[in-house]
Amino acid sequence: MKIKYVLVVWVVMLAGVLCGCQKINQKRAVYVRDRGQDYLTHTILPPLKVPEGYSHPQVTENFPLPEPLPEMGTLTPVSVVPPGFGQWS
């Protein structure tokens, strides 16, 4: 009896969530604009003007590339699996 009650509750909740997702999806064009092509219509802005008395911000590369770039295929592969992942102690 209790399992049947829980199953009915889950089905009703699932139906409610799916109906809600459908409603949001129908109105998506109103709330979420596709910005995939915005870069094609961009405008170039002039450089930042820093007021007198302030210093210019230092611009640095977050991920500098090595010079000269190594040839393709000469780099050693790197594992993206964290150490100890999947091992049980």
C-alpha cells in the first residue's frame, strides 16, 4: 500500500515537472535570446581612457603560449583522471 502511494506521488511530481519544462520551453524565445551571432555585428570600442592621477591597468596573458610552439605529436599525453579515482581504500 505504501509503495503504491509513493509511486503515485512520484508520477504526479514527474508529470508536473515535465509540464513545467514544456511551458518554459515554449516561452524560451521571450526570455532567452540567441546570442550566437552577436559577434558579427559588433562595434570596435576605442581604448580605455584612464583619468590623470591613475595608472594604466597592467594587461597580462592568463595562459601564455610557449615560444616556439612544439610540433604536433611531440607532446606527451596527460591523464585527466585524478589520482586515486575509482580506487577503494
